[in-house]
Amino acid sequence: MSQIYKQNSGSGPIPPTVPTSFVTDINSPAIPAANILNVLGNDTTVNNANGIQTDGSSGSNTLTVQLTNRTRVTATTSDGGGQVQTVNIFTPVAASGITFVVSITGYDAANNEMVGAELIGIGRRSGGGVTVVVGTNDTFVEKDPGLIATDYDIVTNGTLIQARFTGVAGRTINWAAVFIYDQVQ
């Protein structure tokens, strides 16, 4: 570790000033504690046209850099009859249209088999708080032979957009989906 020691001789450069606060996009500012600022990364479903924002945690010593318009959800299917798991993704704002891309991965560790897919679709939220996934999602998919019967989709329960995963009898499959969207009001 190096240290800077400056005598009061009046010569040489002055050591840099340490920032005392950092202005952020939301919950500003982030304020270091004992000159320590925790800088973390995360994602959020917040609709932000820039795709990124900073969160100062309302004056704490944590500054989070967030990728916006995205989230990651997980689920596990495991039973003898093709279990279905539905996971909430987010609620679009009222009177809006969205486009989305979802990357889906399912992995059966016991049999070292996987399924991978990408869904592209559109949706809208109209009056009455009803979210509608419009039409059929366009899909790219690859599956190992033992997981041919798996299924996945983006659906709605009336207000939330959800990911739905359907497993295979006799298999335990760990699922993950990264949902990225753009929304216009």
C-alpha cells in the first residue's frame, strides 16, 4: 500500500480531493462512509429510454448501476407429470405498447440436457388494467432429445406479464429467462 505524505513546505502538487457525495438518477445522493462507496450492478424493470440508471439508495454509501427495461426470473419444474411453473415478470404502465425479447434456458443437470430459446413478441396494456400479449411470439428454439416435450411462453394473468415453463415427466429442470423490453405510452 502506498501513502501520500505532504509536508507544509508549500511545494509540490496538492493531493486530490475526495468526493463527499455522488449525484444519481434516483434516490440521490450516494454518500461514501469513511471514504468507502459500494458500487454494485443490478437490473430493473423500470422503463427508461436510456437503458441504464444510477440509484443512490437515498444517502447510503451504496451506488447501484442498473440496467433498465429488463429482469431475470428463475423457476424449477420437477414432478412425474410435466409440471407448469408461472413466474411474474412485471406490470406494464397503463395505456402502453411494448415489444420484448426473452432469452430462455432450461437445464436438466441429472441428464446433462438443456433447452434454449429466444422469444420475440409484442403486447399492450389497455383500459381496465388488462395486459394482452398480442398474437403468437416468434420463437427460435433448440432442445436436447430428452427435453423435446418442454414448453415455455410469455403469457398474462390480466395485469402482469408472466413467464410460463412446462417441464417433462421424471425430469428436474432449472429454468432462467432474461426479459428485455421497450415500452411506449
